[in-house]
Amino acid sequence: MKQLLPVLFLFLSTLAIAQAPVAQFASYEPTPERTTTTFTQQHFEVIRQINYLQDMPADKEVEKRKQAVLYVTNWMKSSPDVNLVLEDKIMPYLQYGESLAIFMGVYAQFELTHPTTDYVAANIAGVHSVISYYLDNKETLGFDAVLEKLVNMRDSGRLRGFLKRRIS
């Protein structure tokens, strides 16, 4: 019996560790009884998920990335705290990998951390995050001519003016 105790302990601790990531990225399911207070309490988790998407390479932990994208998008669909304005003129730049989810997440993060109604600044923050995502994952996801144009404008200091003209 004493010989089984260490084996049982090892098995249970392995099982607990294996289930930790599932709990960490539990899916967000919007329900009608959610209140403004509930959404406010989830700000930290939403920002954490957004940071995870930005920081983790696109080819690593693919399932966790999908769960994080699902969590952020479901939260944003039903959150009264974020008023996402997706401009048609910005959409061509959001077709690369998870760039749309990252754009929306950083847009939400900007609104949550900068209480302002300046949706132009939120769009600019989102596009900057998409550029960073592209540059960090170019080897994995490949070259994109449209995003290269944004990278060149950013490097020459013309990106902010370009985006203001497109979304104003």
C-alpha cells in the first residue's frame, strides 16, 4: 500500500497540472444575466487574453490561441464597456492570420485603459499591434505586401497621418 501512495500522488499531481491550462483559458459564454459589474470584473481577464495573443508566437499553443480569440470576441460582442468601430478602409489590413482578433482586442484594451471616446486613437493602437504581430510572425505566416506597406509607413513616420485620413 505504501508503494502505491507515491504513484497515486504523482498521477494526481500530473492530472492537476494537465488541467490547469484548460481552466486558464475557459471559454467565455455570454448570458443574458450578465451585468455591467460582471463585465467590469472581467476587464483584467480580457486584457490578459489579449496580451497572450500578442506575446505568444502564432505557431505555438495553437489551441490555446483559438480559445483566447474566442474568449475575446465573445466578450466584445456582448460587452457594454467597449464600442468597437471597425472601419471598412482598415479591413484590408486585418486579413493576416489572427490580425483581426488582435486588432479588436487591442482596440478594446485601449478603450478599457484609456477612458476616452477617441476611436481614431483606438484604431491606431490596433493597427500598430497588427504590425507588431505581422513582424513577429512573418517567418511562420509568410510575407504580406499590404502589411509591408504599413510597416514602411510606420518606419518613415507617415502611418499616423495615413490612418487618420482613412478613418476620420
